[in-house]
Amino acid sequence: KMKAQLAGLPPEQRAMVEKNLPGMMPGAAAKPVPKVEYRKTAETKSISGFDCTKYERVEDGRVEELLWVAPNAAIGLSEEDQAVFGKMGEFSQRMLSAMGPAVGAGVGDEFAAVSKLGGWPILTQDLDDQGKVVDETLVESITHEKLADTVFEVPAGYTQATDSFGDE
């Protein structure tokens, strides 16, 4: 179906799609999964009221991201909470792998890697090729509260269906 849709595009649009979505093309090979490691530094600071330690996310030898991590105990995350993040990673891997080998390669590994740091990033900073911060994600606060059971009820008029993975 994708080949037929691409055939109907003007040449410049087709080239752009083929360049930007190579992993979604039929028969596309998976991109090599980069070697990723997390390096703990000695640098610490308080962010959003949490004492954080700086980690570097290094991909194929280059620092790609800085993570300012607060310990699980300090933010109230239990082992059960960490298990939920692990399951989110597994779900992401399954979902994105269905889009093609290049899209799903390595997805979900981030959740597993971060859980090994013993905490959660309060500030994440993405770096460009020169090491300059180009994007930040900040956790301003964390609350722990029980949600009402009604939050998880299926709304009136909706019906249960099975997804393509066989899950409900």
C-alpha cells in the first residue's frame, strides 16, 4: 500500500518521504542500534527541591543528553513504580517495532536504562553536536495520590475491542 501511495506523489515529495521514513519502507533494514551508556558525574545540584546527580547519556562515544537524577527514595518511587516504567518500555518497543525495523530499534531501552540509575531524571537536557543544550524537560513537582476507581471505567457508549497484539 505504501509503495502505491508513494508512486502517486510528486518526485520531490516522494524523495522527502523516502529520506525521512526509511525504516517504514517495505524491506527496509533496521538501523544499527547505537552503543549507549550512562556515566555518573560528581556534579550535584538541587532542582525543583530535589537533590540531583548529573549523568551523561553517551551514544557511540558522544554525549547526547544530560540527566539530573533524584534518588527514588527522595521522590517516593517504589520498586512497583519502577516496574510500571519497565512495562511502559516494553509496550513502546512492541508498538514502534510494528512500524518497521528502523523505527523500533532500541526503543524502550531508555526506560530500562534509567531504572538502573536508582532514580528518576528531574531535568533532562538534550545536546547538539557542539554540546550546547537545545531542549530541556523539567519535572516541577511530584505528587502521590490515589486516583478514584471511576477514572479507569470505560465511558458510556464505548465498547471493548482487541488490538493487533491480541491485547484488550
